[in-house]
Amino acid sequence: MSENISRLPDTASLSRKLYYWLPPFLWMAAIFVFSTDLFSSGNTGGLVAKIFLWLFPTMSEAQLQTAHFLVRKAGHFSVYAVLALLLIRAFRAGTTVRWRWQWALYSFFIVGIYALLDEYHQSFTTSRTGSIYDSMIDLTGGACMLFVLWLLSFRKPKATESA
């Protein structure tokens, strides 16, 4: 009987893993939703136009189309930058070590695979298309975040105040 009890998962360990790994998986689920027809160019254009016309009332239609294009591409970049951040956080799992190249490589690999799968998923939707160029923007966003985190790893830790 005690043999079976020792095989049960440690709930503290499971909670810790969920604490670090649930955010990247939830973010990947959000990216999946962003890849649906709900967030197609046709569905986001009106909102983007309203915001830009409120900020810049004299924008032309061509300028609005350019702004919409840039906002969508910035979305690709930033969404995958956040994914890279969440993945590094999960690999670190609260350790005091700030940076390991292995974590960065794993994160970069996951970001790249998920970016390709995301575009593949979009190729099956009715109002979206898959684009290798968007995957490159996604991967660039992840790589830029990893670069920033690498630079931040050189910062000296803040001294704790002794009370």
C-alpha cells in the first residue's frame, strides 16, 4: 500500500509546474484563437480604422490601409515576443540562474514550430491565408525578446536591504 502512495505525484511539484507552464500554454491557445476568422483582416480593419481616425482625423484611406497592415504585423511580432518571454520563464521555473543558452534555444525552437503551425492552421480558415513571411515576423519577435532577455541577464542583481 505504501508503495502506491509513493508513486502519487507531489502536489506541490505539480502546482509549481502549472504555475510556470500554464501561462505559455494559455498564450498558445490565445494565439490559436487569434488565427481564426474572428481576427481576420476584414474583421479587424474597422476597429483599427476607428482608432486611427479618432487619433488622426485627416488620415486617407491609403494611410488607414497601411496603418492596418502595420498593426497586424506588429501583432505578429509582439504576440510571439510574449510567447518567448513566457517560455523562458517556464524553463527558468523560479531558479536564481538568469540565463541558459539551452533555455533560449528550446524557446526559440518552440516559437518557430508554433509560428509555422499557426500559419498552417490559418491556411484552413476561410478568410485567412498562411504566410511564411508572417512566420518569419513571428520568429523575429521571439528572437528579439530572447536577445533583450539575454542583455538583461548581465544586469547586476539588486542588493537586498538588511533590516
